[in-house]
Amino acid sequence: MRKSNLFVACLYNNSTFKNRNPFVVYPFIATTIRSFSTTIHDLNQPNTVPYFPYGESNFESIRRNKQFYVDKTHLIPLLDKSSKQLFFVRPPRWGKSLLLSMLQSYYDINKKEQFNELFDGLWIGDPKNQTSLKNEYYILNLDFSVEVDGSPENIKQALHESINADIARFLTIYNLEDDIPKIISPDALISFENLVTTMIKHKSKLMVLIDEYDRFANKLMFESPEKYKHIVEGKRGEATSSLIRSFFERLKKTSRAGLTDFRSLIVGITPIAIADASGYNVASNISQSEEFGDLVGFTENDLRTALNNIGIVENHQNNAISIMKKFYNGYHFPGSTQSLFNPTLSMHFLQKLMSKSRFKSAVIGGKDIGLEDMIDPNTDISENVFATLATTPASASIVHQLTATNTVQLNAAIVSSFKLRDIIDPPTNEENSKQIWDHTLSFMYYHGMLTFPKGLDSSTLIIPNEIAKLQYLEQLKRIISLNESIIEKFINHPTEDNLKSLLWTILKQQETIYDNSMSEGGLQGSIEAALRAQKLKLFDLTAEKEYKVFKNGKEYSYRSDLVIKTANDVFIIEFKRVRPNALEEYSRLNFFPSTYKTVFKKLLQVDEISLLSMKVKWNTEPTTVENILNKAAIQVKEYAQHESNISKGKTIHAFVVVQVAWPLIIRKVN
């Protein structure tokens, strides 16, 4: 073996590696001039290889196939000059895999003869920009993507086998097969130590790059916290009780093991797993460092270059950019010089623009494009993330603020290091409420639900775009509002009390229940949205169902507010809402929105008989709450009769719900 530098780039390749976007850009520093891949797509050539390599994270493949790539190689000198051990997190599908693939191609000693082929035309291809570490290292790819369905011991065994397989592959790639018997041990941590020892003997340098280090841990932490504690956290004071902790301990020791040089770069989604696994506190977290603000993400200029390369120019190009801004733009990280676009979603859009003629015509023609045409299922945030957020005590208030203003304030700052228990089981005393708030916001920030505003006000977070608002925030809002068990309780036992419990579970999360402007439609819409969030596993839901009624020889059309159908039952619910200022005793009073909650909360203490007797100005006519309830009961009884003719064999349950400013009055109508 030559006395070469050893570059061990431990790439955490996961089972969904092929789905990650390969084009994510790696901006360097604000003053660096961008250098784009100059390859222009020939529209007349047969498309044997897609121009936009969506789903491909292999830098070599992209360059050899002359596919679209935004040059970010100018980050290499900055990484070389930074702390020798680095840690960097960004949301899922933001191009971290391509970053490491590009670095692997730059540092790999096996790629020395291929350097010009891979980097010609890029910033680092200019000899004056290259660093002394070019093509100096051996690259080891580590894969932690193992199944987590078995017992903790089975999972540990799978990790050992996976790491050993990668070490053996490394030895084979660099013609070191003869060393396999003396390096590989059943314990992969020993194998790693043996490998390091071998490199020390050859006076080699070592760098570790780990891609999405937390993919395996994230799945465990959300789906099986007990396994997570066993495998990642381990027992306090016993590093060897956790395989992941033990691995990071080995990594930490490597820096003082006698190597000529040691460097590491670990990338992932959140800092949680590394904090739980002992912190790896020798690494510098560059996630909030301003010089790395544009390390990943697309700028508008990047996308205009892509559109130019496929012949979309001028007004047509502006139309495409306008749509992408609406759905994909708006991300800012500390040091970002421009608003950043979600790169995977952007590549999804560009690929669709080339392959779907009808979609392309609509886009360049400036027509409205709906959410369903802009989303990419591969970028969906895991249900586990939403479920975790829904359990934190700060989530409901955060969602309310975001729904009302699109912004939310941090008490201090984004938390650079916190543990799983800070999210799922935090202390709930008042003293810790500010920490819980910032931990929850940080968790959302790391997953791409929130970002900093333009101007980088570090105390404020915002919803970046329509995808984040409609796909992430709305989903979180609905999950917080409801769970299936309370729906099941009502469906199996359709009593007035159970319906009230179900409705209050939804409405107590809605700030609009204090609002004088909220109508019956708003009340109905809140209930409907929350129920639809359950993916209708238990029931079919119809809003505004039309019934044809014949009276005196004439046909009349009526619409029931909400109809829920199961295999054996039909539930018809009619909603009426008495606005606060429609109540006679409050009609002459004016309240600021902030005081509605306090004023009308008192009505919850009023007994139902008193509520029913309250005078109301209803459709300009004076009446009482009881009269409104009785008329609605007659109406819903007619709906029930017509529904029984349609849904033969099913039991019909009819309800009237009257909200009197805040309190609910519910009647089951026979």
C-alpha cells in the first residue's frame, strides 16, 4: 500500500438513496461568483438519459451523462480551511447526498486520472482554485440503513453486518483484500479500529463523511422510542451499552489515534440523534454558520439557467419562475444571500416540465397550477414527525400563531443541540415552557416546515411557501385537533355527550371560536376539515348533501350540513351558530379580538336552560336560542326521513348543534 493519505468518507447510504435529488446546490460564500454547468440540452437528441437527473445522487453519473448540475465546487476550499470535524444539518431532500458524492469524487485517490473528466468546466476545475488535498484520500462508504423491525439485538447485529460489509468493500476497491482477514471482526467497531490502525501504520490521513447519519435513528425514535433508547442512547455512563454511541466514541478517539491528520463531516436532518448518542462534542456545528448559509438549495438564477438550457425563455420563463416561487421558494438560513428554493421539488417540477406537454403548456401560458401538480410524494414529511409534534405541549399554540400571521417568535434562538426527550417528554412546568417552545420550533425548522424571513431576523420564523403551508402546517393542524379514538367513540356510541366531546376536541384548537365573524359555514368547515384529516378510514363524509323534497306538488332542494356514513349507520349533523353580537345582551358591546376569549368563556358556566332562553337577533328577526334549535330539529328530522329511504337497512342518527358564541348545545333528534 502506498504512503498515501487515507480519506475515509463514511457515507450513510440509505434504502431511499436513489430517491434523493442529485442537483441540490452548494453555495459557498456570498462574494463567490457562481459557475454553472454549461451543458445545454439538445432538444432534438433522443432522451436516453433524462437531462434533469431527478432521483440520482451520484456526481460521477451526472457529469458523465452531461446532465444538469449547478456548480458548487467552490465550497471545497472553505471546507478545507474550516474546523477539521464538522457537523451540518438541513431538511430532508436538500441535496446532502450529492454534496458528499461530489466531495468523494474530488478527494478520492482512485479518481485522480478522472479528475478532468468530472470537474472540467466547474470552478474547482481551474488549477488555481484546487487545494492540496485533491485526490489524496481513500474513500469508505458506510451504510447504516438497516431494518428496525426486529428486537434491539437483531438491529444491532444488522448494524454490525452492514458496517463490516462496507469496510470489506472499501478494502476490495483499493486492492487491499489481503487485509480483510486481519481487519474484519464480528464486532464492526473492532473492524473500524483495525482499519484505523492499518492506516496509521501507513502514515495516512483520515476523513470521515457521514451522509444522513440520523435516517436509521429517526425511524427508531418515532416508531419505537424504547428501541431508540437502547440502541442510540444506551445507559447513562455506559457508552458501550449503545452501538451508535460506541461508534461516535471511536470516531472521537480517531482524532487522537496517531493519524497524520483526521477530518470529518457529518450531515443529517436534525441534531437530535448525535446529541442522544453522546454529542460527538468535538465536531463544530456549521448548520447556523453564515458562511455555509447557501451550502444547499437553489437560487432563482440556478433555475433560470435550467430553463434557458431547455429553451424556455423570456415571458415563458417568468411564468415558470413565478409558479416555482409560490410553491418552492422562501427558505433562508443564516448567511443565505438569496431566497432558496427546495431543490428536490424544483427538479421534480423541471422534469415534469420536459415530460408532460399539457403541464408545460399550462405553466408557460401563465395558467393557475394547483397544489396537486406541484407536490412530490418523495418529499413528504414522515407521519411520525407530525405525530411527534402533535404530542408536544407547545404545538397547538404555535399552529394558532402561524395560522393567523404566518410567523412565530422564538424566545431565544434555534437550538443547535437537543435530545429526543426534550420533544416527546419535556418537563411541563412554567419555568421550562420557553425551552419547550424553542425546542418545538427548532424541530419544525430542521424539518423544513419553517424558515427564517428575508433579512434573517433570527428571532422570527415564517412559513416559507404554499407547499409548507398547505401540505405541512394544515396537516399538523388537523392532527393536533383530532385522533381516531374519539371519533370511534362517537360512531360506536352516538350520544349527545360523545358528539360534544368530539366537537370540542376540534374546536378548542381553533382561535376562531372566539371570533365574532365566524359563521355557521366556518363552524361546519372546522369540523369537516378535522374529520377529513383522518383519511376517512372509519367513514365516508359528505358536506352539503342535497335532498329533494316534494311539497304541495312542488320539488324543493335542501342541503344538510354534514353526513357521516359507516357500514351500518348514517349520522346527519346540522350546525347553527349564534354569533356573539347576535346575543341581545352583548349586541351593544364592542370587544377587541383578544378579549373575546375572556368575555365569552363565562358563557361556559351558564346552564343550558339559561342559554336556550337567551334572546337573539336572527336574520334581522328577534327570537331565542331555543327557537333556533327547534327549527333546526324539524329540518334535520326531514333529512333523516329522506336518508332512511336512500340508505335502507342502516340506522339513522340525526343531531342539531347550536353554538351560542362559545358553548355548544347538542340535541339528538328522534
